[in-house]
Amino acid sequence: ATIVDLHSFACPASAPFFGYLGAAAAMSLANLGAAYGTAKSGTGISGMGVGRPDLVMKALIPVVMAGVGGIYGPIIAVIIS
């Protein structure tokens, strides 16, 4: 009779690689999306500041929401790893 290692069936050797790849993808893509959202909303704020300067403070909400999206990525990366 041979001794069978049950852990090799439950978890392949490539599992940590894909786990850390998912954590890195979550962090990098969330920060890339937050940077893109901040750039697009910053362009809109500067364009609106010319025509309607009274609404500039109200237009900062998308910048804050893009920052929240940027913080979401590292949180998920920590939870995954």
C-alpha cells in the first residue's frame, strides 16, 4: 500500500501564484481606475469652473468617490492575501 498525500489533491502548487496575482491585480486595477476617474472629473471641474464657478465645490464629489475606489483596491488585496 502506498501513502497518498491528500494535500496535493486539495491545493495545487500554482494556487499561491494565482492568489497573489489576484491581489496584485485588485490593487493595481483599482488604483488605475481611481486615477482615471480623478483625471476625468478634474477635467470636468476645470471646464465647469470657467462657465459656472459657483458649482465647483459641488463637483468635487466625483473626485472623492474616485478616491474611495482607489482605497477599495488595497483593502481587497489585503483580504485576498
